[in-house]
Amino acid sequence: MSSSVATRRAASQGRIADFNQTVILNAIRRSPDGVSRVELAAATGLSAQAVTNIVRQLLASGLIAEGRRAPIARGKPRTMLNLNPDGQYAIGVHLDPAVITYVILNLVGETLAHASRPTPADPDPELTTREIVAQIEELITETGVSRGKIVGVGMAAPGPIDVDRGVLVDPPNLSGWQSVPLRDAVRDAVDLPVLLDKDVTAAASAEKWQGGGGNFLFFYLGTGVGAGLVLNDEVFRGKTHNSGQIGNMIVSNDGLPCSCGYTGCLGEGSHPRRLVQHGLAVGALDDDVDLDDRLQVEAALVQLADNALTGRAEAIGVMDEMVRGILKGCEDITLLLDLDRIVFGGPHWRTLSPFFTEERFSELYRRHALQSIQPITVSGTRIGEDVGAVGAASLVLDHTFSTNPAVLLAG
Amino acid sequence: MSSSVATRRAASQGRIADFNQTVILNAIRRSPDGVSRVELAAATGLSAQAVTNIVRQLLASGLIAEGRRAPIARGKPRTMLNLNPDGQYAIGVHLDPAVITYVILNLVGETLAHASRPTPADPDPELTTREIVAQIEELITETGVSRGKIVGVGMAAPGPIDVDRGVLVDPPNLSGWQSVPLRDAVRDAVDLPVLLDKDVTAAASAEKWQGGGGNFLFFYLGTGVGAGLVLNDEVFRGKTHNSGQIGNMIVSNDGLPCSCGYTGCLGEGSHPRRLVQHGLAVGALDDDVDLDDRLQVEAALVQLADNALTGRAEAIGVMDEMVRGILKGCEDITLLLDLDRIVFGGPHWRTLSPFFTEERFSELYRRHALQSIQPITVSGTRIGEDVGAVGAASLVLDHTFSTNPAVLLAG
């Protein structure tokens, strides 16, 4: 019994040391202008000696660096401490049904390089996995970062996923990808730790890194729509990491019939394929489109948006109906969860954003039942089209900044 | 500077002492068969001396008691420690538009006494507040508990609420209660600390206390419907404590028109008033009902349920449509948040529960897109009609068991 107590106590002390190191590292991270050891002790309540020891370890590991010396009223000037941007790197890969995006981030979340390639139309996960691996290697070579400083590769993919096994389960818009062990295949090939999480979760994580926490919905517009959630300053994933399925919500009384049996479903009203189909039906597009050809659909969606922007009434009608449905979904999610903001993004956000006008937003504000207590704000993501890949990489960096990261980095 | 550092460090040490005491108290709480000091040290990683000191303080405060002595292989038998059920009490009050319910709980969450009274039909908050105060005093007298051991009074009320000011903002089903400072009025009258939270949040808290955490939806059936949420083992409240507004969700393609402009809204399809109105329209009820008279509506709802149970087709139709709408809402919330269970309860659950049949639940399972990864379970609350009041009292007890309770107990 007593040896077990001793072991547990030692383990507990190890956890406390990790915890204190993380506290210090985050205090430094939150001080972009630098912070001194004395200020760290004051801010954390740790003893001067403990701070000195932890800072020595962090300097030795290269995660932080000493910067300028700040003069003080009397005595030695204090040396300011900063994160060392080149202390660690993380790679992010976003596998979208239309495009695969790659980024490499440094420790302060800056994108050093990015690349994007169309997702192979042929549903061949093995071939695609080989392409992903080759592109990761190219990114490492191109940036010249030291492989030993890469914490790992974060992969974002459409749900549902089996996060424990690192497997795509049965993504509706990626045929051929049923039960593909993507995480471990990439890990074995690149010999770096790899994690897998949902695309909407990664996007929400990127937005949280760059734009702060709070309680917000990241409304993701891709081949499917989805909801990334940050609740109480934390990325929310649900029991199995599959939160954010919203295509089933009914958001219109006169929408399109859906395979689920209802009409007016959010997913049906906002998927590119159905928008194009709708556009063809009402004469908002001139040329015929093979709806089973993803590239044709993508091009037709851009054409549909152009037609609406140049004033073609039928195209404007299709876009208006899409926006109204999506904002009704946002309203329902925001009221359910008492959120304070909505951020739009994802692969199709650039094409569709012109139709999310201030006029439409003010309708949302007017309808919003909590507006008097909790005004909501709406914006597009500042991160742009790399948001999924940046988010995937940020999930890797969470392993540096958190004592208890939510996703296993399988190495 | 150095004095400020010293103050912060002392404050930090105070927080650590509080934290350790809470850790020990919760370890004792989680061991209904008792736990020894040695086991507490092993389980928490705290030193034997620290455990001894904290236990001494907890014994002195009456929160725990020494129980049986457990023999061990050699040496002195160990004294087991338990929560002292009579160490503290909490009062819970649930202000529902139809009924006000009162409970008094002991420290282990057992209900010592309860009472319920119809909510005065006359919208007079001052009169109602006096009634609430009188009923609280009666409960204290009746149970004979020592006033000094009552931690406080928890009040659950329909949203929206202003939790910081302890005010009902503009509850749609409680006319006359706009901006009523309920919390402070009760506090001044009973001279005990009082907190105010939303009814659905209180119900979710009660279910978490009794049935465990996880990720679940408490679907609340009252004069309005609402969603109580427990996410990652914690009661979720949103930014302003007003999460759970779901009456706006569209859950049917052929439902009733709603004042919001859409038809088929969850609230419209499940409020007692609209169910009775629907019943009258389709001939499921014989006698006319004054829809503005709440007591008549309540009675007619019971009659409507009886008519359905005795096989009257029109009444069965009304109930079926209500259940289908509610389960569609549950499906959408469950998929958005990746929950593992749904618990039904609230003032009207007893009347409506017979229509939530296994057949309807299996439809939900069949439709549930995450069922293969995340099977959901559905049940009625085990706490019964006191769930709101029990939950309100449990929010008070959270102040004993948490270092950082979510709601201010204004005293």
C-alpha cells in the first residue's frame, strides 16, 4: 500500500510540475511584448525560485527566448521573456472533398508556408494518402524547418470520424473513404505524430487561436455545412468528437425535399450540388451541368454567384433562399447555446460571402430573442481559406500549451 | 510591488487550501460506504499531514462525520469518514407559470420536505414573492432544521433571466414579471443567501446530481419547452445563463403557424395552450375552453391526454404530432452537440409521458445519424415533478462542493 501511495504521490508531483510549466508558458504566450521573471511570479503566485527553474528549462528546450532588457526604477534591468517562434512547428492538413490544403505553423501560430491541391476525383484513399504524404514532405523541404522541431501533423477531415482509431467512418461527400485509417497511414509514412479531428472542430480551433474564445459558432460552408463550436473558451467536440452535424435542421417552410423525409433542411438548402440544381430548375444558369461531376458543380456554383452579383433575378432568388435558411439555422443554434458571435468560413465562404449582407444580418438581429440581453455579432473568418488546415495545426500546438489536450497525437 | 506579490501569493495559497479542502470533500462524497484518511491521501496525492488537517477542519464544521471503524490486517482499525447528511441544508424554489414547488435538501441531496402551490393567477409579483417567503419559512419550521445550517435558497424561474442582477427579464408565460428583482426581494425577506437560475438549467443540474454527468439534454416540458444541457459533465449555461431556448426550432413541415413567421415551430407544437387549441380544432375535446384561462387549459390538457389514452383518434393524432415534433427537435440538438442521452421531465411530463412510446423512440434511433458511433438513450427523469426545485437547491449545494460555482449566491 505505501509504495502505491508513494508512486501516486510522485505521479501527482510530476503532474504539478507539468502544470506549473504550462502555466508559465501560457503567461509568456499571453504577453506578446514580453514578460519578466518577477512579473511571472507575481502573475502566477509561484515562488521566484520555481519561476527561475521553469524558465531555465523552457529556455533550454528552445520554447522561449530572452529578449530586450527593460529598465526599472532601481537595480538591474529585467530581461524580458518571449515565445521563440522557431521553437516548434506544426503541420496542418485539411482534407476537404474538393480541395486538400496544407500549412506549416510556427509556435506563435504564424503560417510559414501553405499549399493546396484539388482532391483527386477518383475515390482512391491509398493514392490520396500517398499524395498527402508527398505534399507534407515537400512543405518540410520547402520551409527548411528542422524535422526534430515539428511536434506533429494535424489532420482535419469531414465527419463522422472515429477519433480514438483515427479513422474516417463514412463521410457522406467522400465516397470510397469508409473506415479508412488515415491517421496511422500518414503517421507510418512521415514518421511524425499525427492527430485526426473533424474539419469544423479544426476551423473553430483556428478561430479561437486567432480571434479569441468566448462562446461562438463557426458556421462552416464546404461541400457540406457544419457547426464548429467554442463554448466557455474551449473547443467543444461532444462525446465522440462528432458534434456539429446540422444538415438535418429544418430551416425553411418552403425548401427542397430531403432524403431524410422532411423538406427545408439546412443541408439540402446550402450544399453546392443542390444550389446548382436549384439554379438550373429556376433558370438561373444557362448551361447544363452534370450534377455528379464535382468540378462541374463547383464551376457552376461560381457562375451562379456571378449571375446573382450581376443582377440576374433568378440567381439572386436562389442565393437569398440559401442565406435565409443558413441564418435561420444560426439563430436556432445561437438561442439554444446562448452564444455571443457567429463566424462564417470554409471552402465556399469566398464564393458565397457577398450574399451575407448587412441587411440579412439585421433581420437576424431583429429576430434574435436574446438580443436585449446578449447582442450577437456576425463576421467572416479572418483566416481565409486555410482555416481548416491552420486549425488542424493549432490542435497539434495545443499539445504544447495544454496539460490535457483533447485529441490524441498518435506517435 | 513586493507587497502586492505577497498579497497575491497569500491569496493563491488561500485558493490552494480551499481547493484541497474541496478535493477531500468530493472524495468523501464519492465514497458512500466511507473512506479512511489513508485512502484519501492515496487517492488525492496530498500528504498524510495535509489530509489530517483538512479532515479536522471538516469535522469541526460538521460537513463530515466519523463512521464505522474498518479492521485492517495489522495495527489500529481505520475510522471511515462520511458526509454528514445534516451538516448543511439547501432550499430550492421552482417558480413555474402553473405551480410553485419548494424542497429542502440535506447535504447528500435527499429531499427532507416538499410543498407545491398553484401559481397565483393574478400577475402580482409582490404578492407572489410574499407567498414564496411565507412558504420557505413554513418549510424551515416544519422540518425543524437549524437556520444556521441552511446554505441558501436556490430559485429556478423561466428565462430569460439577468443572472447578475437576479432578475426575471421578460418571461413569455409569466405576465407582470418583467424586470422583477426576485432574488434580492426573497433574500431581504428570508435573510438567507439566494441565487437565481433558469428552470431548465436547474432541472439539468438535478439530473446530473442524481443520474451522473456525461453529455445530455434535459428536455423540459412546462408551460413552455426548453433544453437543459450538461456538456462534458458540467451544467452548460451559455454566455448569459440563458441557453436552452428551443421554442423557435422548426420541427415539422405541416405544423401550426407561429408568431415568429414560420410554421411548425417546436414551441407552438408543444405548448399546452396550443395543444388544447389544436385538440379543439380537430374535435379531440368536447367542451369549450377559455384559452386565456391557464387553469382551464391545464385541465383540458389532462382531458386531451385521457381522450388519447382511451383511444379517441383525434386526440391520438394531436399527441402523435406533438411527440414527433419534440423528438425531431431532440434529434437535431443531439446531432449538433453529439450527446449520449436525452432525459424528459418538467411539470407536464407526467401528463404527456404515455405518448413517448418505445415505438417513437425507435424511430428516433433509426433516424439518428450518429447511432453507429454514438448510440443515444432516452428516459424520463427519476426525480419527478420536483426536478426544478431539487435542481435549484442542488445549485446552492454546488457552492459547498465547488471552488468555483457558476452562479452567485447573493447574501
